Amino acid sequence: MSGTQMIGPLSQIPVGEGRNMVVGDRTLAVFHLHGGEVYATQPTCPHRGGPLADGLTGTHTVVCPLHDRTFDLRTGAGPDCSIIVVPVRVENGLMSVELATA
């Protein structure tokens, strides 16, 4: 079972940056990239718990600010660990995600 959860307006995330957003009972790191793409991931790096939303973004990547691990925002793949990626939909300037519910 799943449900659509609103994140909020895309305008609250500057281009090229990420923000932690509370969505339902979860926190997601949400990224607004220079190409206009929007991605959401788990909020912390699985390596040492670094805050991913504070990382540097690239074309389709984020670099953990603690230990420079780079993750692909499309797939979650990283050098020696991976992150959970949640697809984001943007309609009329509003972001939403489809989250599994219990």
C-alpha cells in the first residue's frame, strides 16, 4: 500500500542545494539541481551519518559533507555503500512523493 505525500513548494529549495524536509513521519533530503531536476533521498549518509542535504550537488550527484562519498541521486549508488532514493513529482510548483504506508 502506498500514498502520495506533499513535500511543499519547490521554491523553498534554492537551485543547486538540498534541504531536509519532513514528509509524513519521515525526513527526506530533497535536492533541486541546476538542470531543474528534483530528487529525494534518505537524510543521512550510511557511511558515518553525514547530513546529505548539506552536501555539494553535481549534475546528478551529491557529495557527503563529512567524508566526500559521492552518491548518484538517480540510483542511490555510491562507492562502497548506497542510499535510498525516493522519486519526486513536481506539478504546478509543488513537490510530492509516493511513500509506502504500513
